[in-house]
Amino acid sequence: MSARAVDEPHRAASQLELLFDLTFVVAVAAVTAQFAHEIAAGHGLAGVVPFLQVFFAIWWAWMNFTWFASSYDTDDVAYRLLTMVQMAGVLILAAGVPAAGSRSDYGVITLGYLVMRIGLVAQWLRAGLEDPERRRTALRYAGGIIALQAGWLARLVLVETGVLPSWSGLPFFVCLAALELAVPWWAERVRATNWHPHHIAERYGLFTIILLGESVLAASRGVGGALEAGEVGGPFLVIAGAGLVLLFALWWLYFLGPAGDGLTDRRHRSYLWGYGHYGIFAALAALGAGLEVAVEWNGHDGAASPTALGYAVAVPVGLYLALLLAVHVLVVAEPVILPAAVLGCAAVVLSLPLAAPWIGVAAVVAAIAAVCVLLVAITIWTAAGARRGNHGEPVPFP
């Protein structure tokens, strides 16, 4: 297992990586469906913390494998088998999502996370054995993961047995999550791994598409529920159509600026860029839950108020726009996305749900979609003007 070249030409995601991502489709669908259930029951705020906790486990496992594979994808038998072990862990984690959401039982999720981490530790130990130049880096990764996995198991046992009060679970989680984030920084201080910037940018883009697809799936579940209840009308059509347009606009905004070139020139900002995507990915997953409930609600009485349903869509969109701007400016010399336009649109989006009691949820979702479409149009027009030649030659849209 030798490190792959940083400047390897035409580096792209492998078939195994695409199969690996499919297991995360199941996990994300499970956590999105659980969060949608909490929103529909009027417990959206209470469901935010469990949603973010479970999604952290999903995102962190995906990200650890992604960056490892960017450096050490040998694609031999041992590598494939250990990757499949991690896939099995993802599916176990997904099976534990309902228990975590309904009764705060994180036993199955912790087991799935343990299986995923065991597979990755074995990969790092193999890299340390077969890549002498980066042996210390690989062993630091393996040691850090093992120590933290012991911490996760201790958290589960101490809270479940009552040794620690139930309220201590969240502070314990925050501390362990912070240490998880610190492991790559600590390990790579010895010698950096050979991750490929364009490969990483592609992998993050693929996961973004997966999360957008999950939003489509969640919205389709809401459509199915509304059709089954016979609640098809004007508001239903508006929310369904506006939700689809909204997802198209968010996709367009993400892929306006190529991140691969920026990561090539600014490798030292990769931590902030990569970690910042947790919020982007979580926002897209939460948006799927919000759209599902908004479509299924369709004007009939429910536990969630119109304002709450509006914010279930607006808050993820606003966070997505703000965080997308933050990670974008980290790696580009000349921002394609205008900060003033993004922040202004985010502020408008976050204020729209206040009008939901008077104009309805459908109008709020439609207005949010219209604001995002306007932002796309402004960005395209600005980018085209900046790239236009001195003689006025037309340029293709970003």
C-alpha cells in the first residue's frame, strides 16, 4: 500500500467508492425520515440535537474513508474487503436511527460506528506497515481512532448504566466529536498524506448530489402521503413544484465554482473547507425532512404550526447559503458567489416564515425557491460579466 501521487492526472472516483456511497444513501434516508417525523409531531427543535449527533457519525465516517481513499486507494483484495466492512457498519448504524430518535437509544448506532472504525483502523495499520515514509502519520491515525472509539463505548456504557446522568450524554458527545476532528490535524503534523485535490472535490460534489437526491426522495414520500390522504390541491402542487425548483437552484449554486483548483493552490485550508461541509451536508439532509413534512402537510391541521413548517425549510436553506459562501471563499482567489448577494438572500429566506400564518406554507416555500433562483441568476450574470473578454465575446454560463 503505497501513497498515490498528489498530481495524478485524470483521478476520478472509483466504482468501489460509488458503491460505498450507496450505503450512506440508506443511512441518510433513515436519519432524514426520523427528523421529518419529529417535525411533523411538533418536536422539530427537540429533534435537532439527535439529528445532528447521528448525522455527525454518518458524515465523519464518510469523510474519513474519503480522505484515506484519496491517498491510499490500492483497490486490491484486502482494500476492498476492509472497505466492505465499513459499508456493513454504515448499514448497522442506519438500522439504529429509529431507536436513537424515539428513545435516545444509541446502542446500535455505536455498534455500527465501531464496525466502521475497525475497518478504517485496519486500513491505517496496513498503510503504516507498507508505507515507511508516512508510517508515523498512519499510526497516529490508527491510535487516535482506537482511543476515541474507546471513549464512545465508555460514553454509551456510563450513560446507559446510570453512572453518569442522562444530561451528560451531550457534553460527552461534544468533547469526543471535537477530539475526532482533531485527530487528522494531529496525525498530519508529522507528514501530510497524499490526498488528491481534484479527487476530493469530486467526492464532495458526489455526496452533495446524494444529499440532494435524498431531499427529492423525502419530498416524494411527502407527495405519497398527501396522495394517500386525498389532500391534493393548489398548495400541494405549489409546494411540490417549488421544492423541486429549490433543489435545482441549490445544486446550481454548489457547482458554480470549481473547488479542485482552489484546493490545489490552498492545501493548507483543506481542514476548514472539509469540516465546513458538515454544516452544508446536514443542512441539505434537514431540508429534505422539511420538504417532506411541508408537502404532506398541505394545509390540513397538524401538530406543527405553519411558521414552524416554514422554518423547517428556511433554516436549512439559509444555513446552506451562508456555509456555502464560507467554504467557497476559502479556496478561490476571486469569489464567484457574491457575499453581499448570498447574505442578503439568506436574510430574506430566514424572514419569510414569519408571514406563513397569513400567506400559507406553500407561498413561503415558493418564495424561498424564488429567492434562490434569483441568487443563481445574479451569480450567473456577474460571473459572465467578469469572464467576458475585452471585445465582448460571449462566454458560457458557469
